[in-house]
Amino acid sequence: MIKLPPAEAALVRRAYLAITKEPWFNHNAVTERELLKMMIAKLPDLVDDEGSFLSACRAEARTRFSRRS
């Protein structure tokens, strides 16, 4: 895994914690790891706007990692 600069690591951490607290998030080791990889891939485009970063990550995470009822 890559080492992120402190500001980017803090951004990812805040967004990661927010998303994994969502009731729809399917918690398991695979989805949590894939969520982190997806978020790091989005960083270059959205690092300057925390709100947009969280919104984009949340939308994709909901599509990819939502619990199926």
C-alpha cells in the first residue's frame, strides 16, 4: 500500500469512517479493503474538495458495497 501525505491520509480516514458507519455498508474484510482502494484511486481528482470527495466515494461505495436485502 502507498504512504499518503498526512493531509490526504486524514481526508481518506474521515471519509472512510463516515462511509463504514452507514447502515447500508456491508462490513467484511474484502469490502473494507476494496473501499479503501477505491478511495485512494479517487484522491488525485478530488483531494482539494472534501465534500465532493466524500460524496463521490459514498455514491460509488453505496453502489458497490451496499447490503443486499
